[in-house]
Amino acid sequence: MRNRTYTADAEPGDTVTVAGWVHEVRDLGGIAFLILRDTSGKIQVKFEKDEMDDDLVETGLGVHRESVISVTGEVAEEPRAPTGVEVTPESLDVIAEAEAQLPLDPSGKVDAELSTRLDNRTLDLRKDEVKAIFEIRAEVQRAVREQFRDLRATEINTPKIVATGTEGGTELFPITYFGKEAFMNQSPQLFKQLMVGSGLERVFEVGPIFRAEEHNTPRHLNEATSIDFESAFIDHTEAMDVCEAVVKAGYEAVEENCQDELEALGLEDEFEAPSGEFPRLSYEEAIQRINATGKLDEQLVWGDDLPTEGEKALGEDVGEHYFITDWPSEIKPFYIKDHDDDETLSTGFDMMHPNMELVSGGQREHRFDHLVAGFEQQGLDPDAFEYYTKMFKYGMPPHAGFGLGGERLIMTMLGLENIREAVLFPRDRQRLSP
Ligand code: ATP
Ligand code: AMO
């Protein structure tokens, strides 16, 4: 529609054609109002029954809520209208009539279950507070990309159909690939590492990862978005610096550019970009502090992975984003490098929003012999990874990086209770369509 005006741009005195959805019709007798909604906002359309063409009034007031219409008419100032202006229609077209019964109420007056909302995402995203989540998600991704570009990283795209997994065999989705066994990729880990040895040196990717997670939880998806970074010639502490900068850039962009969206979510007063350095706790300190809270039934000992309740207790204790560093080597994957002076300690790190894990990363094992030995220690067959290991024989620089969960970042930033709210069409154990 070449001559369309967005409702937010309609100025008094203009003759406009606005197009959008019928949000509400209020018939007060002699006068009636239709509220028209488009992506920019809402506008009041006024019907004065005695002064207007009967057909126009009948069509305008008879149309079902959520139908798509266009209205042409003059804009006038009207202090009693919700936005201070209104349109008096000269003509009105019903472009796509909606059924009278809707599976959910986009005006938000009637609450709907999350599953009903997810089954009807098109209608669900007509609500300002739901649309706001995805506007914010887009802004965070834009800011994250810009931050990586400022750090001279090159955006890459790696295959999602692969021959081997990297993050634990039980979480793989197998597929058939021309009669051969293949998998949906769990992480771009090995590909991003291969690229730091290429002429690119420093890379990032924002893309899907697939995990056949064992549990259906409010913070696990079976298809998630991983924000990955990898760079030659940096160590794990520098990777942590980048990780912190990227997360802060996301928050700052939202604070700067998404005030309307924060308001739609009721977060305008409480939203705050993190300032100051994220504390860096060693794993050893972390388990001591968790034990000291007394919130776990059993005390943690060196070598234990941190249970969900432990993470929660520590998060409450620390109260801000923080890193956990120096994990025991045995609970970190084969590609993570150990400390040179203590091979029981790894350079792996996690970054926590106080409520949950957002990031894993570390310095990588770049020495061919150590890498192959690491595979064997973790019971993996180095031959299956030959496409990866062989490049470590031809000049692989020291390197480090991390993977940041895109949906967990949005979920924790906006205080969403369920990670599915941060995904348009989430994939979980029960949900394969839409
Ligand atoms: P990673 O991405 O490294 O797997 P994660 O954040 O997914 O980390 P956590 O969420 O910390 O892992 O979970 C730790 C362990 O607890 C995992 O094995 C996970 O499957 C399990 N777990 C998480 N939530 C639940 C739950 N509600 N019930 C039972 N087990 C759970
Ligand atoms: P990890 O397995 O910890 O590390 O994944 C990195 C981050 O991705 C997010 N994430 C998920 N989010 C939602 N649902 C899931 N099922 C899910 N799985 C992971 C989390 C997690 O912290 N290769 C390493 C990264 C690296 O070392 O560079 C990796 O994949 O926020």
C-alpha cells in the first residue's frame, strides 16, 4: 500500500489512509469509536451516525475485532482520544475479516495459557508486551553483532548437519543423511575452532544449536540460539573480558533504544544495565560458598558438578552476573585446555546470571598431542574427529572463546519465567509445530 500512513505518523490536518487491525469497537449510541492498531500504535476512528453515510457506519461498526481494515479520512486533534488525535472516515475497506470467535484475546483482557499462546503466536504477537520481547531480542542481536564487529571478529555460518557431536553423546538428535547416520549440531564448537587457525583468526556466529535435553524445564530448549565467539592469540581471561563486553552491550542497547518496549513490559523503572566488573570466583570458592549457605542437603566436594539448587544458592549470595573459573578438568569437555602448572585444573569458565548459567567458555587445547590424549581420556574416538584434529598439525594458534545462550540472555534480562517466551516457535519435548 504505497499511500499508507502509520497511525503514529498521523498529524492533525492530514488526510491519511491508515491500515491495520480492529482493536476495539465502542458504540455509545449517537457516536461510536473504532480503535485501529498497527505496528506503530493505535488511533481512534470516529463515527457520528447522523452525519455519516449509513453503509460506512454499518461496515465500520459491524466488523469483527481483529479484522484487517483500511480507513481514509481527515485527522483532527481530539484531547479525549487515547493518542490526542482521531480520524473521521471518508471511506473504509474491510481487507480481511476475522472470525467472531478468536482462540485468544489480543487485547490481553482475557489471560491465556502459554501453550494456547504458542499455538496461536500470530495473535499472541499482536499484544504489545509480547511483541516487545521480540523487538528487544532483535535489538540485542544487533548490538551483540556490532560489539563483535568492533572487536574485529568476522561473522561466520557453520553446518548444522554434522557427523559427530561435541557436548555429550546423549543429547544428540540423529538424522539419516543419504543412508548414513548424521546429527543435528549441538554447538559450532569445532568449526569455530577450525576457523581461528584460518586466515580469519577471530570469528563469531549467531545460530541454532540442537539438543535432545533429557528434561523439560523452564530454561532448556531443544532448539536454541547460540552466540559463539572464538579468537586466536587470546587466553581464557581475555575471552571472559569479551563475554562481559558483549553481555553489557546487549543490556546497554536495550536501555538506550527500547524504552517503549520496556514500558510495554512494565520494566521501565527496574531495568538496569549491569555496571562494574563481573566478579570472577574460582570453582573451589564457589563450592565453599554454596556449602556455607547451608541450602543443600549434601555438602559439595571437589569434582562435583554444580547442581541447580547450588547455582541458585550461590546466585542469591553473589547477587549479580559473575564468572566461575578454574573448573576441575574432569568435568570440562576435551577441547578445554588445562592450566600449564596443574593439569587437574581447567581454564574453562561459566558465566552466570545470578539465576542460571548463561555462558560456557575457556582456552582451548591447541597442541595436537594433548588434544588427541584428551579425546582418549574422555572415551572418544579421535579417528571420528580426524577432520578436526588434523588441522592441529598444520599451525593452530593458541585460542579461546565462549558460547552464550541467546534465549537465556533475553529471559534473564527481562525476568521471563519460561524460556519459551523468548522464542517465536519453541521446540520442546511436546512441541514440534507450529
Ligand atoms: P549446560 O548448558 O552446560 O548443559 P545447563 O545450564 O544446561 O548447562 P543446568 O541447567 O545447570 O545445565 O543443569 C545441570 C543438570 O541438572 C543438567 O544435567 C540438567 O539436565 C539437570 N536439570 C536441570 N533442571 C532440571 C530439573 N528441573 N529436573 C531435573 N534435572 C534438571
Ligand atoms: P554449553 O553447552 O554450556 O557450551 O552451551 C553454551 C550456552 O548455551 C546455552 N544453552 C541452552 N539454552 C537453552 N536450551 C538449551 N538446551 C541449551 N543448551 C545450552 C546456555 C549455555 O551456557 N561449546 C560450548 C561453548 C564454548 O566453550 O565455546 C558449549 O556449547 O546458555
